Amino acid sequence: MEKTKGINTICTHIGELEDLQFKGAVSPLYMSTSYAYEGVDVKRYPRYFNTPNQEALCRKIAALEHCEAALIFGSGMAAVSTSLLAFLQKGDHVVLPQQIYGGTYNFVVEEFHKYGIEYTFITDTRAGSFEEAIRPNTRVMYLETPSNPLLTLTDLEAVGRLAHSRGITTMIDNTFASPVNQNPADFGIDIIIHSATKYMGGHSDICAGAVAASREHIDRIFHLAKNLGGSLSDFTVWLLERSLKTMGLRVMAQNANAQELARFLRSHPDIHQVYYPGLEDHPGHDLASRQMRGFGGMLSFELAPELDLGRFMESLRWIKASMSLAGVESTLLAPAQTSHALLTPLQREQAGIRDGLIRFSVGIEDLEDLRADLNQALRQAKSGVAPTPQQV
């Protein structure tokens, strides 16, 4: 574990591979998929997560999450599914919040019955709700805080303490916060999962997942992961290590923009509701202030009912209506049509995800340009008149 260095120093230097031949300033890229097996200390094979670039990147991610070890995967869902299945077997039970990433929710409800794994979705994220859902066969508590897409908060320390007292393993999807803003291991959470496609990659051009935990827990995940085969190509590994060098700077800029835009939207007469833990009236604000260093670059909001959602989306100039999140460019989407489209209308309603909800991933553009773009799009959505090129 590397806790003594600052976030930007860890992002830049920890887990680097030294270029011994040419003394280059960046990690060399080893593209080989075939390595010697005789007369070597490590028998390397890409599916075993132990090529030179894979090992180096895992050291960086472990350091960022204050953990002993890490693994990288081909996607965030590969990281989620492998971690859950490594700790659950037939007859076991897992507790999860209703408000989680739609892909995770869909994985649980579509696949777990095939393995004989039981699950309970809780409707709020209080530690007491997790406790009420515990059964004698509960083996895992799964968290997501801030949640996707309503930015609800869970008390990490309280849930971690509860789980450890019952011998239950805790897992968290820490994607929305990123290691820059939150380190769940510091609050007693066992396994930290990321869609590294998001803030770790940060440029909307990498698909990857990551898991950080103790060496014991990572070894258990590895024994399943090597059989499922969800490893990552070394070229993408190298790109991800490159991208992580600027993660601290990117996320801090996104934090600052999101805070100001959340305040702007909250005060706008055409916005019905804003969800952002950095706002003082957010129900999880005090908790976020205790367990997060920054409030993040993600927020959600609902237009006033009389506004045309489609018109608003198509009127934006700089902010892209686009899938995924956490790139340097600002993007937004309607979760009911995208990230949570796999849920039924009833499931979305139970999770509080209405059709008019917009999830906003704030980028690093100049604040005034983003504010002006939102303003003009809101005017167009209210007027019902399509914008001309001169208007945008």
C-alpha cells in the first residue's frame, strides 16, 4: 500500500515501468502475448493478469485505493461480476441497494437465479436497512456511493463496521467518486470496484475495469478471473496507465465545475430538482463531507414538467448527449433511455428514476461556457422552437 504520497504523485509515478534500455520518461509497452516459461521467476501469460504492464498498472491502482493489491479487467461489468461470483455460491445471499448501476442490477436479476444465489434489494441506503436485510446465509453487502444516477450516500464506516461484526464481505462500486474523492478502504470496506472506463480513463476512449483489495481477497478474485478470461490487452493497459497520470488534475477540475453548475441549476426556475452531494440541502451532504474529499463531477437534475426533454438535449452545443460518463468533455443522458433502460418501468419507478431525469457528467471546459450552453438549451426547451446555428 502507498498512502504517504500525494494523489498526483501516485498518479504520475507509482506503478511505472522503468525503461532500462533507452531511459525514456514513460513506461515502455510490452505487447507480447507469449513469454518464456523456463529459467524465469514469473511464468507470464496475459489471461493470468501478470504481464509487465498489467502488473505495473495494478500497483498504481492499489496505491490509489490504499489497498495491498489490484486486478484490471476488460470492462467495469467484468470487474463487478467476477468479484461478486468469487464470493458467492449456491445458497448464499447478498444485500444490495435498489439504486445501483443498471448493468449491475440487470446482472443480479438475470443471472443469480441460475447459480442459486439469493439477493435482497433495499430501498434506502441507511446502515440500518442493510442490517435489517441480513440473513443467516448473507455473505456479501454491495454498495454504490454516490449512487448512479441519484447521488444518494451510504455511510461507509457504519456499513463496514456492521459487516465485519457479522463476518460479511463488503464490496463497493467507487466509480462515481473515483479514488481522488473517496477511498472506501479507509472506512473498512473490503473490495473496491471501478469502471476504469470512466474517471481512470477519463478521455472516453478506453474500456476497462479494476478491483482493489487486500492480497487475500484479490487472490480469491484472481482464481475465478483467470477462468472467466476477462483480462485487458496490454496496449489498453498502457493507455490506461498514461491516462491515470492526469486523473487527479482532471477530477479536481470536474469537482469545481460540478459544484458551481449544481448551484446554478438549483436556482434556475426551469429546473425541478437537482441531485448533488455538494449542495448543502442534499440529504447526504454532511455524510459526503465526512467521507469524501471532493463531491465529484456527477450530478443529476429534472427539468420542469412543461419543458421538452428532447428539445433540451438537441439544443445543447458544447455538452454532448452521449452514453457513458467521466470524460474530459461534458456529457449528459436520460437514464431511463440508456444506463437503466434494462430495468422495467416499475423497477425504475421503485428506484426513483423518472423519465425526465437527466444525468450530467461535468467535464473540464470553462465554467462560463457550460453555464451559457445550459441556459440557451433551457430557453429552447421552454419555447419549443428549434434553435438555428446562429442561436447556438
